[in-house]
Amino acid sequence: MEPELPEPVEYLINILYDVGPILSGATDLRALQYSDLQAWVSVCSIKLEGWEARLILNFSHLYLGQFQKTRDGGPVPQIDPTSEDNRLVVANKLRTILDSRVKSTRTKRKR
């Protein structure tokens, strides 16, 4: 049985895939930028909180990093990105990363 994703995480991942997790730059692929996300938000008439936008951009950077590792000869993730089941796997991995960053931030604030 698949674990249920918290709605905000699934929502943000869906936005990431809708905008496009990475884009073509002048000479290579690049992560999303605020301007890319702003254009999508404007066209879709959706309002995002600042933390949501930052998290989507972080997801894009993580996606690009893994893509570049794979392109440069690193291990190829055994995931079919078109499969809904595999989107849940990716979402779970991103949630784990997010959880660790939240815990890290809380620890720093307590000091």
C-alpha cells in the first residue's frame, strides 16, 4: 500500500511537473527561476505563497542535479517518469528531502 502524500507536497509537485521541472537555457538545461514560475502563475491565475514558490524552485534544482548526474555517466534512476506510481515514488523522495530541511531549520532556530 502506497503512503498517502500530504496534499501540499503533492500539489507542489504537480505544479513542478506542469511548469516543467527543468527548462532549456542559452547553452544547456537549467532549473526553474522565479520569472518562469511567475509567468505560469499569471497564465493559470493561481496564487502561490512565497514558501511554495521557493520549494518548487528547490525541487527544480534537485531534479536538474539528478538529471546532470545521469547525463554525465552516473547511475540511471529506475523510474518511468510517465507512470503515476513512479510520480508517487519521486514525490516521496522529495518529501523526505523536505522533511530533513524542515528539521534542520528547526534545529538551527533552537540554537
